[in-house]
Amino acid sequence: MTRPITLFTGQWADLPFEKVCELASGWGYDGLEIACWGDHLDPWRAAEDDGYVKDKLDLLEKHGLAVHAISNHLKGQAVCDDPIDARHQAILPAQVWGDGDPEGVRQRAAEEMKLTARTAQRLGVDTVIGFTGSSIWKYVAMFPPASAEMVAAGYTDFADRWNPILDVFDECGVRFAHEVHPSEIAYDYWTTVAAMEAIGHREAFGLNWDPSHFVWQDLDPVGFLWDFRDRIYHVDCKDAKRQTGNGRNGRLGSHLPWADPRRGWDFVSTGHGDVPWEQCFRMLNAIGYDGPISIEWEDAGMDRLVGAPEALEFVRRLAFDAPDAAFDAAFATRD
């Protein structure tokens, strides 16, 4: 079965949801990965308001689109983060930020993640993508040195905070797909192993595979697919380009904004970076991934109205069916 190609609406949340539907439909996308911010989707309303959910589904149907996943990265980030500060206030709604007391923010963020699972169920969606946050990302530089006990406490904190959320995901028949990403409890290969161990490898917790943050860390996105093949619950396509080699541009980015040429890496349009896309899609076929392929547009150096349809064309060319599936489909049409 041909996998749907969707557009992640997170980078389009400055536009009204209906406008994003109109654009995505006009470009030929099959559906959306809907972000839970802007006016795109509010879990506090959707979890209880039948009319609100129906309006969203009717709007998608009007434009010939389907919803294949929803995402709540921003609230998931606040579940475990320490410190909670002005950066979080900038990305969280007042309903979650409240008075800014850190533990209160974490608790309200956790409540929204539970409501996000219920929202997914009401939309007929079985996957929620997002971040987890991390109480130990602040130790990543390892100086002053962090003890093994401090690091272990971070994974315990993650498990204590996320297991009750995942209980609701289980109740709703929905899976959480964590995006492996710097600043999260799982940001590379071995931290992903540790995060899985911390929650006892429960099936409600899987992975959103986005290779962009693998390449600049010198991780193998193809091998990662194979090793975690039973936990790849969703796929985001985003590309990155390393700009190191001149002795000035470092991998950590130097606190410089996206598209600044002094950075050691940057996001670029899909197919123009260092992600080995053909090998990645071949591996997705090999592991039997049949879910959506979602395009996440984040190239600050290119007009998104040009880049998003270009990325769709690129992915459609490479996201071919596995040979057996393609043969079966062709054979089934012969009569």
C-alpha cells in the first residue's frame, strides 16, 4: 500500500488552519500531521467538544485531505525540562504556563499530553508525535562533571513523569512517537536505548524518525532505522547540511540563527543536504514501515511556498513501495 505523504503544520502555525489545508491540497499532499498550536488544534477543546472535532474533520474533507498524525512537541517539552524559564513561556499557551511556577508548568503540560491522546482517539488517529523534555540535558557538556547518579536520576524522572501519560495513551489505543532530538531525554543512539530501558520498553512509547538531527551528530540514520525497527511509529522528512571544515563553524551552532553561514550546520530543503535519502527509503521498505511520510519544512534560506511543493515532488519520487508490495499491487490489477 502506498504510504501517504503529509505536511507537518508546525512551521505553518502562523497561518490559519484553513489556509494551510488549502495550500497543502493545492500542492497535492495526501494529508496533514497537525500541530497542537496556533489555531490548528487545541487538545483542551478537542478532548471534550464534539463540534470542534467535527469542524476540523469537515475542513480536511473539504480540501481532500486526511489527518494521519497529530503533534504536540511544545507541551511535551515542558513535561520534564529543568529549568523552566522564559524560553518555555514563549512557546506555551497561558493555560499551561499559568503563574510560571516550574512544577505547575510541568504538571499542566503533562495534563495536555494526556488530552492530546484523547484528541487523537477522537480524530481517528493512532499516533502522536512530540518531545519529552529532559531534566539532564543541561549536563550534556559534562563540565562541571555530572555523576552517573545524576544522569540516572534524569531517566528516573522521565519515567515517573511519562508513565502516567503513557497509561492514558494505552487507554486510548494511541501511541506516542518521540522525536529523537537534542534537548530531549533521547537525543542520540545510546540515549534512545537508555530511555527505552527506563520505561521498560512499553509499546505505547516509540519513535518519530527524523534524520536531520542525526547527520550533524555523525549518527547513522539508516542503521538507526534497522536497530529500532519495531519502534518506528512515524517518519518526518527534514534535511540538514553540515557546514564544518573551515576551522570556524562548529557543530554546536555558536548560538547563531538558522541560515547564518557561520553555523556549523543548518536545515536545508529536502534532497539538498547530507541525509542519504535513497538508502533511508530503502531501509523503511526493509523494516516494513507503512505509515505516513511527513514533510517538515524548516529551511530558513528558502521560501516555504516554493520549497514545500518541491519537497513533495522529491519525496514522491523516492518513497517508492517495497518490491513485493509493488508487484502485488500490479498483479492485483490484472484480470
